[in-house]
Amino acid sequence: MRHVVLATVFCALAAPAAAQQIALSFDDLPSHSALPAGETRVDVAKQIIAALKDAKTPPVYGFVNGIRLQDDPASAPVLQLWRDAGFPLGNHTWSHMNLNQHTAEEWQADTAKNEAVLAPLKGDWHWLRYPYLAEGDTPAKHDAARAFLASRGYRIAAVTLSFDDYLWNEPYARCVAKGDAKTIAVMENAWLAAAETSLAYYAALSHELYGRDISYVLLMHLGAFDARMLPRLLALYRAKGVTLISLEQAEADPFYAPAMNPAAPNAPMTLEQAMAARGVTFVPRVVQVLPFDSLCR
């Protein structure tokens, strides 16, 4: 078994030879996490859409949970706003159902139920993002889900880049309520640092596996802190020479072949899975960068 020391690879990637490519994507439309006082779901969506438009990004997929329309009716305009901006929507199951915790039949029914929300909004919505990135905790469940997706013409929106942006949204709402600008500033710096470190981490895995950068698919969420920070994230990527591409362009990379065709033979869907499949040990990415539960309590 080979071992890779990621710190060494990070140094080698300080000045990549070719521009990195990233497809942005957002989960949990039309509402995600807590709202700061004075903001609405529509406000959050408009801020994110404006940042994407200002950066002239290609169309960005938003992945929908229909149950949020039921639980938060005021969020309903978000989906039409997204479509009116020229951005497509995809399926994130009706209730954000974790396949690992339910039967394959329950998960399939939940996924199919969400299609009634997506179809009237038109566009190419036959993309599925697994909630919690859970692909099934048994081979039978995993294979049943993929067969179901293949039978309905879905492609899988893989995730090969994440910095756990969702962790910041709830404490941010608490800090706004307390007027704690100092803690918010700490959160801002940590968020951007996490984004930068995550890109270096996944680039290290990609170079160890393939000697190049794959085209990355970034997972984000439609949260209030994401809306606050997105312009700065996009500026960070620009400064690094990153090219923003569409989900379709990213998943044309050969790495995503099993995601583009769920009927194809099973293969790794993440860079971590690909490392494990090759028997290469690696240092897991650090997730908990701040004491989120205690911030602004």
C-alpha cells in the first residue's frame, strides 16, 4: 500500500501548470438552514444569483427538495427566480432522504415525488444529487438506486470539491441576532481559508491519482452566509486563475463516466473513493474548523 503525504503535494501545486476548472452547484433549494433577522429566502436567492451573474458564470445547477415548499411556502418564488436567471434545477429528492437510512423503494418513491415540482419549471432537470452524498449502505441498495436513476434518464451530479459551507449558516444567523460583528469577521476569514485549503486538498488527490487536475464539481448550499460570501469566493477563484464551467462541461471529464451513465459498471464517484480503490492512504480532509455549535450562544 502506497502512502501520499499531502503537504508535499500542496507545495508542488502552488503554481499549477494549467488553469483549474470548477463547476458550481447549490443544494437545498428553495431554502437552507437558518435565516438571519431581516432576511428572506428570496433575498438570499437574489444575492446568490446576482453574484453569479456579476461573475458571468455559466448556468449553475440548483438541487431542489420539494418538501421545503410545503414547510416554508414563502420560499416558493426562489425556484422561478433561479429559472428566470437562466439557471437549471435538479433533483435532490423530495424530503432530502438519506438512502443509507431508508429502503431503496422508499428512496425511489421520494425521488420520483420530487419530479412533480421540477417538471413544470422545465429545463434539463434529469440530474440527481444524492442527499448527504449517501449512495446506499449495501451493494443491493446502491445498485437498485443506480438502476432506478438509469431507467428514468438521470445523470448523477457528483461532488469532487467541498468545504462544508453549510456549517457556517446557522451560527451566522445567531451572530447577526446578537450583532456580533467580531465573530462574523472570524467566520468570514475561516470560510475563505476553508475554501482555499479544500481546493488545494482535492487538487493534491487528483494529481496523485491522475497527474492532473480533473474538472471539479463544487457543492455549496443556498444559505445566507453563502450569499454573503459568494462574491469573495468567486474573486478568490479568479485570483487563482480558476475557470468556471458548467456541470455538463465538468462531468465530460472521464472521471465522471459512472455518474453520467448510472447503468455503467460501478466505479469510484469521489476522489476519496478513487484513492481508496487504488490502495493509497491519505490524510482525511479536516471538516471542523470552528466551534460552530458554540458560536454566538
